[in-house]
Amino acid sequence: MTVSFNRTSAYFIDSLTGRSESTKAAYDKDLQQFKLYLARYRPHTLCQGTPDDLRELDAELKKARGRLTDTRYASRKSKTEIRSQAILDQCDIDLSKVRKEDIVGYFGYLESTKRLTRSTLLRRLASLRRFFTLLTKEKYAIAPELLEKLTDLNIRRDRKLPIALEYDEALAFLSQITDPRDRAIVIVMLYMGLRISEVVQLNATDILPGTEGITIRGKGGKERYIPVHETVLEAVMAYKAVRLDPLPDELGEPLFVSKHRRRIHPSTVRKLIKRYAGAAETLDNRKRKRMSPHKLRHTFATLLLQGDVDIRYIQELLGHENLSTTQIYTSVNRADLSQAIDRHPLGRSR
């Protein structure tokens, strides 16, 4: 038995009693977008409409830059008549033929092709859930798996780009740091991508003249090998030449020490980076206010990516379980890691 989208969607909108007209219009817009996807990409669900109708619909959508509209009834007059909504209205979808794969395909299309924001995706999902909940309650002949899939479907959080210094900003940030200890700390972070906990745990014997790389024990006890760039060697050796004699602790002889000769505390590193960021005139207000040790780690990864370093190597250097959701694990050897560090963009400025 055919379940008409046109009739059931109209019934659904009428059922929204007590809702404002703008809310009803928003629900209707969401449902029309679902219908449009089914008509264009799931033609087996069509129960009304011809291939010629779909070709005309595509032509009208092209004129409208993908929008569903009918300029004949618009409040503003348009020089070009566009009837994409009218043509879609002539078509109908048999909802009894829709399956969960169509639901998954629709949201994949919205996310990857249309690149809608998470808030818009969540609204589209909520609209379809309410629509199919009503149809299920009213015992329309639709597949039970549809509502199950809509209930289980999760929309991933928006992935915001981390704050990181650009190439010129990183150089300018470094150029203002004259204190040998502070400069060595920042260079270690920018050239090695270490976490703040890993920086303060470095011992004096970890970086010696001629050191080519060190093994870092990161989160969860996971070990990773990180080559030492020659710029790091120079900065650390310059600091060691003027460093106060360190007081050994349970971890050994610390590399970076406070004025009291003890292992430097993470809070001290945070404060010094904040201080230098606040004085950096080349940084915008957002970066000055939010600069931190972890932002220097972001900078490390960003600059390597800009230097065309394979993301597999960056994943290994950072010790990330998942640097990219689309990147599969591959084997990485030390020679490849050394080449990655050698290609660090800041290294070319020396």
C-alpha cells in the first residue's frame, strides 16, 4: 500500500497545533529537503513524477543555486522565474519504499556534500524523528527500521580548527624570546610537539651533543620516538651553558629548572608562554589571549602539514591514537620520522 509523502507531510504539519507559523514552516522546509533528496537520489521511492520532471527539477535547482523556491509567489519580484518548489510539489514519494539505507545516505549527503552545520543536521534529524514517530503511531505502512535508525542516529560534533601559529607568527614569537631557558622550552615544543608534561619531565641526559632522537613515554605509558632537530640541539646546548646546577629528583637530573634549581613546574611554563604571547604584537587578540603550551603543539602539527609531511608521521610524532578519523594506521620507521623533522618549516629560516 502506497504511503504518500505529500499527504502524510501535510497531515503532520496540520498536527502541529499550538505551534507558530514560523515553526510549522521550519518543519515543512526540513521535510521538503528530505523529499528532494529521495526524488533526486533514490528514484525507486518515486510514486509520482517522470524522468522529465526530475531533469526539469535539476535545471530549476541550478538556476536557484540549489534552493527550493517559487518566484511566482515570492514577496519580492525576481527577474528570473524559478519553479523548483512547484516541480517538486508535482512529484510524490512512496514512504513504504524508504529504507534505513536511505536515511543514512541522506544524512551522509547533508554532512559531506552539503556541509551543513551540526545544529542544522540536528534540526533535520529532530524533524524526521517527529514526522516518522507520528506515522508509526498512526500505523502507516512504513518500515519499522526507519524510526529505529532515526532514534539511534548520532550527529558528530562540529570539528573546530585548533588555534595555531602561522609560519610568520611562529618566527616572530620566537624572535622576541631572549632568555636561554624560555627559548629552549619553546623551541622544544615547536620542533618536537611535546605535551607540557613531557617537556617538564625531560632530563639533562635526554638531549646531549649529537643526540639524534629520544624516546618519549606519553599518555597511557605509550612510547614514541622523536628525532631531535639541530635547532633544538643548539637551543638546549646554549641553555645548558648558562643553566643553574640542577637539583636531582626522583626522575633524575632535570633539563629545565626554576630559579630554585628544581625541575620546572608546568604552571611556570604556561605563565611564560602567556607572557610572551601577550607581548607579541604580530598575534591577533584571540591568539594572544588563548596561547598555551598545547597551542604550540597544535602549531607543530599544523606547520608539518603545511610542509607536506605525511599525516601518518605526524600521528606517530604526536603519539595520537587518532589524528585523523580517515587515516588508517600504517607502519612508520625512524628514518621516515627523521625526514619529517628535517622538513620542519621553521628549520628553513635559520
